[in-house]
Amino acid sequence: MKETTLLKIAIICSLVGLIVLYFISAKIEIGDYKPNLLNKNVGEDVKLTGTITKISQRDNVAFVEVNQENPITVVLFADSNDLEEGNVVEIIGEVQEYNGKEEIIANRIRIIKS
């Protein structure tokens, strides 16, 4: 085969693959965090919306207490300078259990209302 034919096939396959990935990603949905499902969420990605009630910074780790229905600890491995108590935030992260209590390891945090 000629190089131009191989190039056309590669481009077509790449475009078809990108289109398929787009439609697959549109179907992925992160569930809301429900604290009443005791330890059933461990290991799952969840979305949590709540008000920051307390922030503790230690080295490169921030422990943020967010109050939704019940307070939950969110662990943030990033700079928390933009966060303040009273901010309403949306957090996407993974639920983990530490010392018998659930906490969320934040992947993404967004301030909804200051």
C-alpha cells in the first residue's frame, strides 16, 4: 500500500475512535454522595455539595470539613488558599474509610458560592 492510503486509514480510525469515546464519556455519571448508605460507597467516585465548616492545613494536605446532611471530612492534596469557611463547594472524589469513618479524597473541588 502507498503511504497516503495508510495515512487516510489512520486518520479515519482516529476520528471514529474519538467519536466513540465522546459518546461513551457522555454516558458516564458520578453519583451523589449519600451518607445514610453506611460504608456502601467506599471505593466509589461521588459528588458532594455542601458548606465548608472547618479547614485544617498540614504540610501539603488540607482537611476540609463539609456539612451536607452530616459533616464529612474531605482530604485535599493541593493548596487550599482559595477555600474559606462558609463557602459552598462541589467536590468530586473517592470515598475511603479511615479509622472507621468515611472520608472523601478530593480529585476536584469547585467553589459554587463564596
